[in-house]
Amino acid sequence: MRSVEEFCAAYGVDRRNSDCVKWDRVEERFGAGGLLPMWVADMDFKIPEAAQKAMIDRVHHGAFGYGGIPASYYEALFGWMSARHGVELDPGWIRFSTGVVNSFYWTVQAFTKPGDAVIVCSPVYYPFYHAVEDNGRLLVRSELINTEGEYTMDFDDFEAQIVARRVKLFIHCSPHNPVGRVWTEEELRRTFEICAKHGVIVVSDEIHLDFARPGTEFVSALKLKPHYPNLIVLHSASKTFNLAGLLHSHLIIPDERLREVYDAHAKQVNKAAASVMGLIAAEACYREGGEWLDGLRSLIEHNYGLLKSEFEVRLPQAVLSEKEGTYLAWLDLRKCAAADQVRALVQDKCGLAVDYGEWFGEKSQGFIRINLATLPEHIRFAAGQISKHFSIF
């Protein structure tokens, strides 16, 4: 496996002037130019060589008409999930989507009716909210318990909200974005038992599944499906291998009854063909991208360590949540400045473009989310700027 320095030298790439949202649309999103982008959850690294080669070979073929799903794709995906996560899949369970966010919308539409209640655990990735509210459903929030940066489920509130609002669907985030939790098997079982008790369907977004930190076990909802059949898992190679622009992801639906409901809805709204390049790149990554991913994971842990050591020494009042999973850091700056001043300080003084806590939940103003999938020099700059400009308060 490559060292952090070797990984950065081999795969680091300047994404400016490539119509990249993260780098080239900063001014459009934040109203100011010249900010170092640490926001959108994609990476500043090239994809594995095997995937690049597979795509180039297909380009040389020259034809890009409609395509099917080859048996070799399922073989590669299933091999990855079995070896890395102990999950055994069946081709009949798999449905395809252009992205996990679209899958939020389609599952909300398929399994609930306008006015039905859908619950999420906040703070959480903001498209969870959009998928509920844009579809005319009732958004129900159960706040995670924050104990000095360590987040846990509030099971009593979660169940009470389900009963009071007659919740039909739970959109689950595992690992959790932005707080970085990797839920234990005990936590998952308790959550799913509550949902099963009240007839709530669970849609589990597991897009960050390959980023559990060393020593932390990620448990997929799919491992618990024999006990809790009302489960749908959303999954993609896009986060793992930086393939988001190729518009390719999976809905994994083990239960036959749920598949029938989803398929009936999909006939009305989901007529997109599978992404040819998405299939090719993902298959190559699942077959030959393991060493690349291991190098990336080491880089992410290195970058998290840079943040942690900087704040421990120079800004100890900042609360950095332990990053059990994802490649995102969740930082509470409310002890460093007034919550309503954090955004201006980060942007105007520190020169950073980040995701702000209030985007993820009403009670998270004063927090920021930092993308760690970038060069260490960017992390060092961001950490230094935050320490410098927040330590004076």
C-alpha cells in the first residue's frame, strides 16, 4: 500500500477549470471567490487506474448505445460486498438509480402518500429533508443526543415521534453524515425493532460504508434482514471511488413485497437506462480498486489526525467529533464564538468554503463540516486558519 505522500503524488489532481462544482462553483454557492473549498463530499483525487483504463478502452470502442447489466458486474459487486462487509446479495434484489439522492425521492414516493410522515435523525445530510418536503410529506425530526461531540440515538424520542405522527418511513443514515457515527449492531437492532413494532419501512443510506475507520466495524442493515424484512439499502461506488459524476447507484431490496411496490412505482417515474460508464468504472473499481481505497483511507485518517492535533493544541475549546466513519469532519465552534458569527468568521476571516451546521439541522448552527478527502496541505491551511481566527474570541 502506498504511503500518504505516495498516494497524493500518484492521484492528487487540480480540479480547477474542469467545471467542478466543488472548486469552480464556489462563488456561485457562497457569494465570494478566493475561498478554499472544503465542502462538497467528493474527492480531489483521480480514480483507480483500472477504472480509468476500462473507460478509455470503452471510448476506443466508440459506441455508446443502450446497454444491459452484465453478469460480470454483479460478480464484482457481490465479491466486494462479501469480502469487505460479510454481506451476501442476490441479483434479483438490485435496482439501479442515477444516484442515492434520487433514490431518496423515489422511495419516499413509492412507499408513502402525500401527507404521510417520514422520520429522520438530525442533524443529517440535507437532501434527506428535501426528499420528504419536496414530495409533500410531513417531515419528522428526532434529534440525536450530542454529548460533547459524541452522538447517540434518542430511542425514547424516536419511538414517541413515530407513534405520535404515525410515521410510515424512516430514512436512516449509516454511517451517519455529518456526525461520523458508525452505528453498532446493538444500536441498529434497537432502531429496527422500534420500526418493525410500528410498521415503519427503513430506507438505509449506506453510501459511506467503505469508510469505517480502522478498528470500527461497519454493520450493514443487510446483515440484519432475516429479522427485519422491511429494509431497503441505498448504496453506490460513487463515494468509495469518487465516481459521483457517472450517475450510477443501487437500491437493494431483499423483500419481494417491497420490490413489487417499488417496481410498480418505477414504471411511472424511473425509465432511465443504466449509465454505461458508471457500470464500467464501478465494476473495475470493485475488482481492482482495493489497494487504491486502502491508500485513500490512510490519507483520510492522516488528515483527520492533522485537524485533531491542531485543535487540541491551539483551539482546545473546539469540539471535534470522533470520526468513526465517512471522510467528513464535524466541528462544533460554539465555545469559540457566538453561533451566529461562525459562518462569517469561517468565510470572511478564514477564507474557507465549508458546509455549515444549520444546513444539516435547525439546532446545529455554529457547527461546520469539513471534507477530508483532499491534500494534507489544504487540511493544514484550514486548521491553521480556524485556530488563528477563532482563538481570539
